[in-house]
Amino acid sequence: MELDKRVAKSIVENVMKGIDHNINIMDSTGVIIASGNKKRIGTLHEGALIAITRGSEFIADEKSIKFLNNTEEGINVVIKNRDEIVGVIGITGNNKLVEKHIKLIKIMAEIYIEDRRILEEVSLQKEFKEKLIINLLLNKNVNIPPNYTLKILEKRFSAVGVMEIRDGELINDREIDKLKNMSEINTCIRLNGSEVVFILSDNKIDKIENKILETIKKIQSLYKYRIYIGNIYEGENSVYNSYKSICKLREIKDTNAVMLASDYIYEMLIWDIRDSKLKKKVIETWNGFLNRDKSNELENTLIKFYHNDCKSSVTAQQLDIHRNTLDYRLNKIYEITKYHPKNIKSLSILMMARQLHSKNMQMPNKEM
């Protein structure tokens, strides 16, 4: 570790407020980098070199200073940080008068240097974390140190949320800290002047869904900013895919204070049907439906209901079932897929999912 000149200058200035002796601080090569005597800064202190060589101290008396350049009577001791010699601190004056000060000065200097180092490390870690999250959002590669952990990378599912800061609105660091302290939020950063991004992650998808609902409630109780919540995705690119769904969600013209991508699947599919990730999500929904509908009874009911323009009486008559049985089947479809056939958007998504699934089955070797 190289001793920072600004840190050394600050130590000298603060120590000399309490004692009437000059203080010098030398780096690990013996060069004076801070001193109450400004003329000595930048010169080599030979007494400091002796202290460094010994790994302890050097007491310069009247006899020894005759043979040393740029060294005055006083005591010089090495200062360490994490068992590494980073420099030397010296106090000028009669040895009997200054020896009572040197131990305390050395301790103060080492504590100050360690505190500054910790602050710097915390700042660098925060900066690295923010860069890492931004790279995750933008799907850019980043080299992660072996000993560095980010909890969201250890979770199976992730969803991204954005709190939009509109023109004329301000959000300060204290408000950002409130978001960070919410138990549901795994991490949170200010991405730019117009948005604050937060990430929700967990190993269970139902827990993510609950986190989303709780987070929305808490944010709305504190702020009036607009909220976007991306789709929940699985895997190493889950953060990127979820944030990407928000970018598309923001293109949809809507005045709702809260917009969940899961509520706008239909619009987003229509907006960009080429989105392979979104197609895959819809197809997976249909696959899950087929796995539960072994007899194809529900699928046939859905198709009839769709072709009969959602007319329950006509559909029930064609299927030769009671209206209550039809309602039961439609509710069962909703239970499995989370899309209710009696809702026009949900019905459109279900039929689109069926078509995309059929097309995908015809081209098994082609990536979506």
C-alpha cells in the first residue's frame, strides 16, 4: 500500500494542533511527503531510511545527525498498515521531551490510515457493485473477483423494478436508502437521473410474486413515483431479460401508476412478436397447461369458446355440457395459466400461445 500524500498532510496538520513540535511523515522510500516545515517536503530523510531498514525506530541524537543528511534531532518510527510498513512518522525536538508523544502519535497515524483505507474499500466495493448491476441489466460481461459475492447471482429467479423519476421530481440518497432497507428488495441503485432500479430475487417463483406485491405497497406508501415491474425470469440472464421487458413496457402508452409486465403480455407480444424470450415464456405457459390437460378436454373447450365469440350458452350447447360445467373448465384454465378465457386480452394470449407452441413443434431444431 502506498501512503497517500493527502492523508499524510491531514495527519501532520491534526497532530501539530496539539503539540509544539514539527512532525514529518515519510513514505516507504524515506522521502518526506508531509511536514510542518514545508521546505523539507520532497527531500530524502536518511533517519527514516534507517528506521525502515530496522523495521522499528531510529532515535536521532546530536551525535548521529552529524553523519546524516537532512535529519534533525528527534524520534522516527515506522507506521504500519495490516503488517506492512507504509512509511515513517517523525517528531522533531529534544528526545527526552518528544519521547512521551511518539507512541501516541504513531497509534493515531495508524488508526487514521486504516480508517481511510476502509472508507476507500467500501467506496470501491459500492462502485464495483453498481457497475456489476448495470452490466447485468445491459447483459455485458464483467469479471467478478473469486471472493466477491452478490446475492442476486445466487438466486434462481429474478424480477427487476424501476421507479421512474419524472422531470421536476427529485429523489435524494436518504430516499434511496429507504428502498435498500426494504426486506423484499435484494439490491437497489440509481441508474441515471430518471430512474431508480431495484432487483427482487429468490429461489421460489411464488416468493418473488409476493415480494413484488409487498414492494409495490411499500413504495406507494412512501412515494408518488411511477413504478414498472418486469417479468420474472429464471437463470443467469434473468436480470437482463426482466429489465428488457421493462424497456418494452415503458413504450406502451398507459397512465397507470403501476405497470406490471405480466399484465401487458398481449401488448408486448403485439409490440414485438420477434422477442424470442417473450415467446418462450408464453410457450412455456402453454406447455404447462398441456401437461395438466392430459385429455385435451380443457384445450377443446377453450377452442370452442374462442370460435363461438366467447358465447357461453352456444359453447355449452355444442359441447353438450351444462353452463356450470363450462364455467368450471374456464376457471380451471385460469387456475393453471393465470389467464382467464373470459378476459379478452387473456384469451388472446392463450390462443397466441397455442399458435406459437404449434409453430415451435413444427420446427423443433430452430431456436426461438
